[in-house]
Amino acid sequence: MKEKILIVEDTPLHMKLMEMTLRAQNYTLLKATDGEEALDIAARERPDLILMDIRLPKMSGFEVAKKLRENPALSHIPIIAITAHAMSGDRDKIIASGCATYLTKPVDTRQLPGVIAEMLLKRKKETPSVNVGSNGKENPDN
């Protein structure tokens, strides 16, 4: 089964760049252009990984990451922050918001697939196999 990646990006050029880079990796790609849409898609589709722009309309990537971490059914999804802001202290703020790591814009298309593969592998090792029912509660596989 192909892994699902949710790309949350409001700039069409950056979205297209990430989409083209990841399509070659044979992932199922989901797309959102604002924070609210990202939360809706994440709840409905349960992606395996999220690439999250930090500066988004309606709700920042920080807020989206925090809400995802508060939801037990979605809290295990690795989030890679994508940001043009890589100033001193930004890394700590990004990690504190619930993101596993971050990449700076413009995204290095040679680096991106490797970072994603590493995060997906780490998630598989750390997350027990569970099914989450429509009630939001986890049901372990037997």
C-alpha cells in the first residue's frame, strides 16, 4: 500500500515543486492550501506524513501542528515543517509546536525524498499497528 502524504502549502509554485518531487516516489499525495483544510483532510484521510508550510491562511502551521498533536487519532503522524523562516530560535519553536523536523524554503528536491523516507521508516518502527475507529478510539490489530 502506498503511503499518503499531505502537502500543506498555499504558494502554488512551492506546492507544484513538492508534488513533482514526490510523485516520482510513488506516494499518494493529498493537498491543502490552508490550515483548516489541512485539519479536515488529516482527520478524513489519516496521512502517513504531513509536509506543513508554517505561514498559512486562516491558521498557521504552528496552530495546525498543535491541534494534530492534541488529537489522539492523529498525534502519531510525523510533521515536517516547511519554512522560509530559519532564524535563530525558529527551530525550537517549530519542534515545540509538534513538528518532527523542518526544511527551509526553497526546498531542496534532492534532500526531500530522503527526509520523508527516514521519517516514514521511523514512524513504522515507533508506532504499533493500530486501527482507529470512527469514534476516534484505537483498536489494536490482532
